Amino acid sequence: MTTSAPITQDLVTIPRKLPEGPLNLVGLTRTAMQAALVDAGTPERQAKMRCGQIWQWIYHRGVRDFAQMTNLSKDYRALLAERFVIALPEVVSKQVSADGTRKYLMRIAGGHEVETVYIPETDRGTLCISSQVGCTLTCSFCHTGTQRLVRNLTAGEIVGQIMVARDDLGEWVKPGEAMGERPRLLSNVVLMGMGEPLYNFDNVRDAMKITMDGEGIALSRRRITLSTSGVVPEIARTAEEIGCLLAVSFHATTDEVRDGLVPINKKWNIETLLGALRDYPKLSNSERITFEYVMLKGVNDSDADARRLVQLIRGIPAKINLIPFNEWPGAPYERSDWDRIESFADIVYKAGYASPIRTPRGEDIMAACGQLKSATERARKSRKEIAAETGTGAQGPV
Ligand code: SAH
Ligand code: SF4
């Protein structure tokens, strides 16, 4: 879906490839970094403090060169430079939509590519990040779903997307400035890019811990939303181990229709999913769950669907986010008509739920929800190969 709106495109190639040897500090949990520092010769009693100092240089100030870490001794800086690197994904291209949305194509180790989208709004800016290259799931309306899973992103590659966007927005804390002095351009993070975050649980958790940490990216957990297609066994863990807000790709009100749209429903059906969701807010002490609902013409958009939807979720603190379907080349669906979407929203609203209709952003650069897909199609690898490559135990549906 292209408009005639102007598109600016520029190419930024930053030589920040991950070297083979030294360890990348980006994405290491506090525990892992402290252990690495001790291993490199840092006295154990200093490791905690050094870790905090280095985190602030990396995640508050965007420093990439140990020599600039001026509150550390010269010798210690030299030691760090010998043993470690601060490496980020490489930006291959950036596109800016007529509405200000920015889409970045980033290259990660192995030459794989992922997309990240920045969506500016009047009072905030949301970064939509990816958790996998491709997706194991095959939701029939999703462009990413037509791409095979290549591999899980590492925690460094997940938090690295936020750092690359902050580079581009020029948003690092400047010398003499304190953290939080300026309003944040990048104020919210949504795990709604490529991939199913709950099939890369450990890396997503570690990256979000850094994102939420006061000495890390320092965003409150209420500003982070993880969207899942419904990986039921990991939902309670998300509440307990991450504690961010949860969105669920619901999209249908009967198992028959949901089986065809979100195939993971065949494994964990609507009833099972709702059971897991009922406990989520209690476990994470979080606010409402967002039910995402893509509006597909003649498939899931009837008044009866709207009524069934509010009945199904009764008792769950929820808001319902209606997403007009974003088309992509060869997509087998059409977007519901506007008056249909409004009529659906009205029923939901009258039942007492907030029912915002998500405005498609960045459509002219194919940056809207569900349009992401890296240009290079890769062959599916076995789960064993993926796990071996990332060293993290990639999971997936059976
Ligand atoms: N894998 C996760 C997160 C990524 S998708 C998940 O499925 O929840 C983010 C949201 O966009 C999901 O609700 C997804 O179902 C929706 N989506 C996917 N393709 C879309 C499309 N073509 N148009 C509108 N929404 C889409
Ligand atoms: Fe994967 Fe989410 Fe797309 Fe489904 S909607 S194929 S889970 S990225």
C-alpha cells in the first residue's frame, strides 16, 4: 500500500561489526558483566561499582570508546579496551515516512537483517523492536509469518536496537547533563516487530531488564509492552521475570477462525489462553492487558464477533486495540471497511472497554504492524542449529 507522499531515504553505514574476539558488553546482565569484569582482573569487591559506572557510560551516555570513561583510571580503561567491545547492530538503511515514522534495517552477526520502527507522537515516541529474524509461526495475515525463522536475536541485539535508535535521535545524555533532564524522544518500547518474543524468552528478558534498569536505558516497566501470539506456558513467566505490560494477538472469537489466523491456537486454544491471561495482572501487578485485534474484511469483523469478544474477556482488566489490516504484496486478506471497524469499536466501547483504533503509521515505507520482513529470505534452520548459533536454546512450537 503506497501513497504518493514523499519518502526520504538515506544510507548510513557505520562500521560496527561484532569482532570475533573480545566480549561485547552490550546485553550482558549485571551478574554476567560483573563476572566478566572479575575474570578480566577487576577486584571482586569493586565489580559491582565498576559495572554500574560502565552501564551508565554505555546506556545513559551512549559512549562506545572506553577511553571516554573518565571516572575510571587510565590503566583500567586500557584493560577494558583490551578485553571488551561495545558493539551494536549495523544500520544498513533508514527510511523516513511522510508521517515522521522511521524504519531502520539493521544487520546483525551472520549478515542477518532485522527491522526496527520508531513512531513519533505528540507526547511520546515508541520504538517497535524485533526479537527474532523471521518467525517460526505462520499467522496468515502477517508478512513476517511468510519468512522462515532464521535465528533468535541475542540480548545485545535486542537492546542494541534501542541504542541505535537513540543514536539516530541524538538522545544520549550530554556532558554536564543529568539523566531525565529532557523529555524522552524514545519513551516507550513495544516488542511488536519481527518474531515471537516468548519463543526467545531468556534474551528478551535480559534485554528488557537492561531497558528497565535505572542505570540501563531507564524506562519504566509500564512503558514496555510485549506482544505475544499466545505462547501460554511463558505468560506467567513474563509476569514474574519481566513484569512489563502484555499485549496479546487475539484476532478472533472462535477457535475455528483463530486456528486459521493464528495457528498457535491449535496448540493453546482461546479458553487456555484466556485462563493464562486472567492471572497476568495479579502476577505482575500490571495494568490492563491489551487485546490486539486485526480487522479483516468478512473474516472476523462482524457485530457478532464484537459481542463474543467482550463476553470472552469479561473479568480481565483489558483494553482492545483494533488494528486495521495492513496490506502487503500477495496478502490474502483485505482491510475491513471503516464503518465496519467503527461499528465493531462501538459495541466494544459500550461494553465498557477502551477500544482505540490503531492509526496505521509509516505505511508508505512498509513500516506498519505486520509489514516487516527482511529483504533477504533465508532457509529454515533446525532448532538445534539455531540454538547452537545463539547459544541460548531457541524454542518453538512443535
Ligand atoms: N509476534 C508477536 C509480536 C509481533 S506482531 C505477536 O504476534 O503478537 C505485532 C502485532 O501486529 C500483532 O498483534 C500482530 O498480530 C499484528 N499484525 C501482524 N500482521 C499484521 C497486518 N498485516 N496488519 C495489521 N496487524 C498485523
Ligand atoms: Fe510471528 Fe507475530 Fe507475525 Fe504471528 S503475527 S507470524 S507470531 S510475528
